Amino acid sequence: MGLFQRAHDIAQAKANKALDAAEKPDEMLDLSYEKMLEQITQVRRALVDIAASRKQIELQETQLNHTVDHLQDQAKAALAQGREDLAKEALSRKAAAQEQIDGMEPQHQQLSEQEEKLTKTLDALQQRVNAFRTQKETMKAQYTAAKAVSSVDESTAGISKSFGDAGAALQRAQDKISNMQAHAGALDELLESGVLEDVGGGTDDIQKELDEVGTSAQVDQELAALKAGMANEPPAVTAGDTPS
């Protein structure tokens, strides 16, 4: 397949897809119905034309039949008067008129057959149009209902998706809150138990020095107090010593 042919096929496919998306069933049904009415109108016009032609031939045949009868009477009257020549002329004209009548008869028969055929065709078309009109209105109502249901389904699907997204967001928020609460609870327990200080790697060097200074000062104070107390106590009396 050539490049240009492939490009043409792709363009045609896209055009058909766009046309299919643009077509609406209710509009298509109305358009088909209008075309059927146009066909009926054309058949009726043809039927009227054929009927008019048939009627015209019938009028001509009627006039010629009157002429034939009149010429027959004239031929009789001429013979009664001894005018054989006039009688012969009248009969000659009668024969010409009859020949015209005989020539019109096939045309009259053909037009009558065509008229009958078109009449049956028109009746059949009218029945089809009547049935199509009823079916068309039913299908249009079904299309309207289907379109409404489809719209509701799309809306419901959108609402369901929104609820699903909202539910997922709520679940994520709940999980995050639960994790934060668990973390806070763990911190509280560690703080209460004193483990948190060790978890952090202990106190820093400055704090250690401060703690050591505080402890050393307290020891010095206790030692000074102990010395002062001992200095104020009387000397102990040993055996052999007499009081002075």
C-alpha cells in the first residue's frame, strides 16, 4: 500500500468516525422520513401526469367516436338523397376517424396500466411511510430515554468516582492522624519513663560538666560540715587519763 493511499484511508476513517459522532438518531430518522415523503410526492406527481394524459386520450376518443357516428348519419342521409358521392366521402372520413381511434387505443391501454401500477406503488409507499412514522416516533422516544439514562449514568459514575476519591482521601487522612497519634503517644511514654534521654545519645558535655560541678560542690559542703562538727566535739577520754 502506497503512502498516499494509506494517508487517504486514515483521513477517510477519521472523517467517518467524526461523522458517526456527529449523527444523532432522532435527526437521522426525521431526515429519512422527509425523504420518504419526497418520494411519495414524486410518485403522486407522476400519477397525476399519467392520469391527465389518459384523460386527454379518452376525451379525444370520445370526440372521434361522436365524429364517426355523425359521419355515419351523414352517409345515410346522402344516400337517401341520391348523393352517393357525398355518402362515399362521409364514409371515407369516418374510416379516417376510426383509424385515429384505433391508434389511440394502445396508448390508452398503456397509460391505464401505468396508472394502475403507480397507484399500487403509491399505496405501498403510503403504508410504509405510516409504519415508519409510528416506528420513528417510538425510536425517537427510546433515544431520548436512552440519552437521559446515559446522562444519569455518567453523572452517577462521576459522583461515585468523587465519593471514591473522597473516601480514599479520608482514609489517607485517618491513617496519617493515627500515625501521628501513635508517635505522640510513644513520645509521651518515653518521656515519662526517662528512656528518651538515653535514646537521644545522653546529655552533652557541658551538661555533664555542670552536673559534676554541682555534685563536687555538694560533697565539699558536706565535708566542711562534717569537719566543723568534729571540731566542736570534746576530745575522747582514754583509760589512764585523769581529769585535770
